Amino acid sequence: MADLARKIETPMDPIVLARLTGGLGDQKMLNRLAGEIGALYTDFLPDVFESETGLPIEVSYQGCESGLFSDLVSRIGSNFSTVDVSLRNWCPHFLIAGGNSLAISLMATMLGALPEEIDVPEERPLSKIELDAAALIFSKVAGVLRSAITVPGGFEPILSTPVNHPDRVAGELEKAAGFALAVRFSIKLNPVESDIVLIVPQKTLLKTRITPPKSGSIGNRASKDWADHLTEQVRRSHVMLEARIQLTPLKLGTIARLAVGDVIPFFDEEDVHVEVAANGHELYACEFGRSGQNYTVRIKDNTTSDEELLRHLLKG
């Protein structure tokens, strides 16, 4: 009886339990599902992307990995951005991650950079403006997946605001997601190649049938509309400005003796010249002033064109 009691009290192996409850598939089945998803993106995402941006891309399936949802998320690279996605009547929570270089190069291209000016960007987090562009990329990735699955009620994916992956905070649904499948494919926008990772709970995927849509049934907006949308996203993004005022030159010995309450005069004696910049790029020449209780600057001249301004601020 003691041995029987110990057997009853011993918790079931989580892998065995997941298999019994439909939350973990065998490798052959998982490879088949991932291959179908990879083929879906290979066949359809280039057409969607080009129809809406005017830019040709190459998509190739890179493989899949099975594991706990949280473990798969932890293996995403640091220079990735992510969105959390829900699709009512299909999956309450899954995740899409994308390499940052794609959003950086796409933003530069859509804002007028010539093909010969595009180079493989440095590995870095996305700026707020670039995260706005990444949101549009993620929406296309989610839309292609939605086009190949049956969802009762016809609901569409709901995406969170993109964040740089190191800044992401896991939610409660993720902690309880159990085993998932990470499907990885690459997108090449010459000369830049970047990975996209789709992480979906296996409990959802094992009950899903991937049915590719009819050709031409997704992605029908004109590239100019998409470009205008992207530009509008940029214009609505917040950018931190800084103002620089030249002070009267002082000798090093004088500077060393400065104390609280000492005053350093401006270099200009009448209209005080101010340079306003963002991300190290000078934007405006201004003059210093005051309005009520607030110190202000009045713009006197633009030092860059509108198009150059947008490009300069991409890394902000």
C-alpha cells in the first residue's frame, strides 16, 4: 500500500502529460506542420510584400524547433523586435519576432534611399520610429498566416505594439502556454537578410489545418498607399530635441573655480544663437527667448530638407 501511495503522489512526467493531452506532437508531425507554414510564407509573403511596397523580397524556410514556449522565446536574439498576437477562436497568444535589420533597411528604402545606398545595417535596437515600421511588417506576417487557417467568426489577428526583444515582459498566458513550435524563415531585401520567427503553442497547431489561400486573395493595396502610411507613421512618432547655446569661453583655471551661484554669460550679446538638433543632426537655427514663465527658442532657418530630416531621425 505504501508503494502504491507513492506512485499516486508522484507527478506525471510533463512531456508524457503534454502528449496525452494534445499539447505536444511527435517530431515527424511537427516537421510537417512547420514545413507547411514555411511553404506558405515562401509562396505568398513575397507577393504580399511587393504588392504593398513595390519591393521584391526572397523568403526561405529555415527550420523549426520544439520546446517550452518560454524557452523558445528566451532563445530569440537580442537584436530582434517582437509582437504578441492573439486571434480569437484560434489562439489566445502567440508571438512573432523579426530581425531588426529588415525594419531598418525597409524604412530607409521607403523614405527615398537609393538601392546603392542601402548597406547591411549595424546590429542595434530599433528606434521608436523604426518600431512603427516593424509593426507594419509584423501585420503582414500575421495576415499571411491568418489567410491559411479557418477561424470561426472570421476574426482578424490583434497585435501588440512592437518592442525590442530585451525590453519585452512575458505575460501570464505565455507562462501557461506549455510546449510550442518555433518556425523560422528568412526574408532577403537585397542586400539585407533577416530572420522571422513564429512561435505558436503546439496545442493550437496540432488542431490546425494549413490551407494556402487562392493566389491574389491577400495583399491588394497599392505600394504608394503603403509608403504614405509608413511616412505618416514616421511623422507621428515622438523625437527628442536638444538645444545648444554657445557660452563665453573661459580659461581652464576659471572653470575649475566655478561654484554654485556663479553665472556664465552667453557668447552672443544680443540675439542668442541656438542650434536645435536630434540624434546629433542639426535641424534648425534658432534664437533664444522667453514666453511667460517658459524659456523658448524661435526658429529662424531650416538647416536640412524635409526628406533629409526624416532620414536623419530614423536612428533616434
